[in-house]
Amino acid sequence: MRRWLPHPLMASFLLLSWLLLQHSLAPGTIVVGLLLALGLTRVLDRLQPPGVRVRHPVILLGLLARVFGDIVRSNIAVAKIIVSRRRDFVSGFVSIPLDITNPYALAMLACIITATPGTIWVSHDSGRRLLIIHVLDLVDERSWINSIKQRYERPLLEIFQ
């Protein structure tokens, strides 16, 4: 059974999603949904991502609390720029040298940076281990580098390395 349906919950979710998106319970729609669910779960089974090991869940909880606070603070800062129609801000790109190599830690860092209003992950050069972000209100490039490395990268290194 596992050979034909390696991820039954995922297949069920995909089928249900397909039927909801199609707004139909016609036999053809159900057959196409079943084929998609079976095919996509078999592809997912072949991908086999590497396992993740969180070494310090307490640090992870602290990081999540910090990120939540930073998102709230950044929302307020961006709202002030928009509402006040301030035009004296300078946006720009910041290059940050990274020590992180773990793919899960990099993915989490990308989510953190992109979820924070006023910043966005632009590119990552894994060979040079260099991250480029765009900042809406760039006052001091060095403070952004220190902030990313201390507030996010250091805890992620402890959590995933």
C-alpha cells in the first residue's frame, strides 16, 4: 500500500484542495484529482529531503518571540513612513557575510527577513556565503549587518548546527 500511496494524508489534502478549487464533484474532476494526488505524493516521496534536527528548542522559541516583536516594530516603522509621506528615507542593498550553511537555517533566515516589513531577501551566493537584502529605510549599513548576524544568524547557528 505504501508503494502506491506513500503519503496518504498529503494525497487526501491534495484531492480535497483540487475538488474545492474546481467547485465540482463530477466524476472527471474526481479522477483528475486522484491522479494528481497520487502522482504528486509519489514525486514528493522521491525527493526525500534531509532530516532536520533542532538542537535547542528553547532558543528557537526565543528566536520566534524576537522575530514576532521585530515584525510588529517594523510594521509600525513602515506605516509611519507611508502615513507621514516622508520622502527623506534612503533605501538600499546590504551585503551580509553569512556563517550559516544548513539549508533549513537558511530557509528560516529567508522567511524571517522577508516576513519583516521593510526588508526583503534579494539573493544568496552559497559559494561566497554572501546574502544580499534590500532595506526600505537604510540608515546605517553596518548596524543592519550586525543586527542580522546577532539577532538571527547566531541563534539559527545554535539551533541547527
